Amino acid sequence: MTNILIAIIVFLIIALLVQILRVSELLSEINNTDVNEVTDEDNNTQGKLYLAITFIFLGFVIWQMVYWNHFLLPGASSVHGEIIDGLMSFTMNLILVVFFILTPLLFYYAFKYRGKKTNTAYFYSHNNKLEIIWTIVPTIVLSCVIVYGLQTWNKAMNPDTSQSKVIEIYAKQFDWTARYSGSDNQLGKANYKLVKGRNQLGVDLNDEKSEDDIVVREVHLVKDQSVLLKFRSRDVIHSAYLPHFRVQMNCVPGMNTQFAFTPTQTTAEMKEQEGEDFEFILLCNKICGVAHYNMQMKFVVETQEEYDAWIAEQKTLKNTLTLK
């Protein structure tokens, strides 16, 4: 009902403005004046409005940054996430500095060079010095940003995975399944042709490496221990997204992708900071179908003791009935 009332009010305001414009046109015809003629008085009014809007617009931007800031993600909960946040902060601060310098100048020059009948245009062909400055300076700044970004990318995408725990994340419409590599830290082979009945991951049960694999619907990780997530997809392109770890990787049918990271905060620690409802959640960041929003899986970061207790309760493929 509220939305209907808002729509009616907006419609009436538009109709009122149209009628005011029509009355203005009729009055100009009666007075034999050109409604389209722009006078110095009009230009002065517009110039002053530009100055007023400068403060209103910048004030609104600052208010928006302060008011909506609490909706931003908390600090990264992974090692590489901290350097990604550093790159993001550097880039945003650079943008804001440029924005708060150039925006007032833009409005000010609109006021300063407002139209006047006494003004004549000044022909200014070019200035080599200015052209060099506004070409070289942005080039240097952007080159520094690009180099910083490449360094961050290399650190995030090429960590040491020799000691990482290997876990497979399997995507399909519309859920996730995880497969732990077991005590040998090696995943058994899998093939889409083996997807049948309860073997929904297509694991090759004749491969010895798959005997100690563990299939779960909830992922547990150990704080400060590296994990290597290997991604597969059964049907369409999904995108594994763990926002609090600053992890995102596409899951592509027929292709294996991976991402390694080290969590730095337990779920319990995050609950103390963000509230008891907080959970690390794996999401799909591709619109993969009508039930895309259902693709969520809980990640739990805990101590080594808590992890050992949990993993001891899980059954391996060799001992479980899940895939028999």
C-alpha cells in the first residue's frame, strides 16, 4: 500500500511540474517573449546553483560513506586477504583524494565561466607542456597502481601449497559438497561418467587414494593452517565465493580450478566481533539458475583440537555406506 501511495504522489508531482511548465509557456506567449532565450540573469542563477549543489553533493557523499560504512565486510580473515584489503584501501583512498579535488573544481569552473553576453571565446589551440604533464603524471600514478596490483595478485595466487590440506569443493545446481583428501592428503580420482546413484561426486572407488577420502556437507578448517581448495562443477559455471576470506574462484565443467589460503580467525573469534549469528559461508557468485540463492555451505574455522575431534567423527569412503 505504501508503494502505491508513493507512486501516486510521484505521478502527481510530475503532472504538477508539467502544468507549471505549460502555464509558463502560455504566459510567455501572452507577453510575447521567447521562453528559450537565456539571459545573463539566468546564467548567474545557474552558476550560483552550481556552487550550492557543490556543498550539498559533497556533503551527501560524506554522509553516505559514514552512514553505510557498517555494511562493508569486516577485515579479512585470511593471510592473503589482508594484502588484498591493503590494495583496496590504497586504490579507494587514491580515488577519493582525486574525487574531492576535482569535483569542487568542476562545479567552481561551471560557476566561474558561466555565460555572459560580454564574454568572447578565447581560442587556445594547444600547450605542449600541459599535454606532457597530464599524460605523464597519470601514467606514473597508474603504473604504480598496476605494479602494486600485480604484486598483490602474485602473492594471493601463488602461495606455498606444499603443506596445505587438500579439499575438493564440488558444485552442482544447486548445492555444494566437500571431499577431504584423508590422511594421505591426496584426493582419489573422479570422473563425471562415474556419477551414478549415491556416487554423486563421480569418485573412482577403485582408486586406493579415494579410500580415506571423506565426503561432508560442512567444511572445517584449522586456524593458521593453509588449505588448498580444488573446485569442480557438474553442470554449469558456478563461482565459489568466500567473502570473509577474500576467496573467489570459478567452478568450470570439465576443468579443475584451485585456490589456496590460510584462515587467521576462528568462527568463535568472529562471533565475538560480529555477533552470535556470524558464520563463514560459501556462496555461488554466478547466477547459475532459478535456485542460485540456495547455494550456500557453512565453513567453520577452529582450533586444532576442535578439528581433530570433528574429523574423527567423519566416515571415510571405505567405511561408509554413502557410496556403496
